[in-house]
Amino acid sequence: MTAHASTPAGALDQPVVHQSPLGLYIGIFAALMMLTALTVGAAMQDLGPFNTVVALAIACTKAVLVVLFFMHVRHSSRVVWAVVAGGFFWLILLLLMTLSDYITRGPGWLHYG
């Protein structure tokens, strides 16, 4: 006999489905709404040069919540995790390259009117 003799026919072909409770989704939705309100509140405060940092931190937190729970990456295989990590790596790389261009510009490069 083979090692799979005790499994029903075709059982190995079925994907593993993970059911999350509805309360978890409601909690994540509430957290996303609170983070959105926090974004609006932070935008109305004068934090000086930290406005962008705070907005990006809140946005990244919301993105992680959406990817982990609503896109079901939390219960996915390692290949899916590698693809998501690669996507975040490229996002960070592009943001760093954009910010390095912005930081290296001299004074007076932006003219209004």
C-alpha cells in the first residue's frame, strides 16, 4: 500500500480553505476606519516635515492589514509570501529612489507661477 491509502480519492487535489470568523473581518474593518480617521486628523495638524512620514506610516499599516487579512496572505503558502515580499521590496526601492532624487535637489528648484 502507498502512504496515501488512508486518504479519500481526490482529497489531495482539493485546496486547503481557511475560514476566518466574521468578527475578525469586522474588527479589521473597524481598525481600517480608525486609521482613516487618524489620517484625516494627522493631515489637519501641522507636524512640519513629519506630515509625510506619519501619513506614509498610517498608509503602510492599512496596506499590511488589507494584504494579510482581506487578500488572505496570512494563511497562504510560502510562495505567496515571497511574491508579496518581493512586491514590498520593489515599492520600498522605488520610494527610496524617488526620495533620494528629491533630497539631492538644490534650493530654488521649485518655482511657483
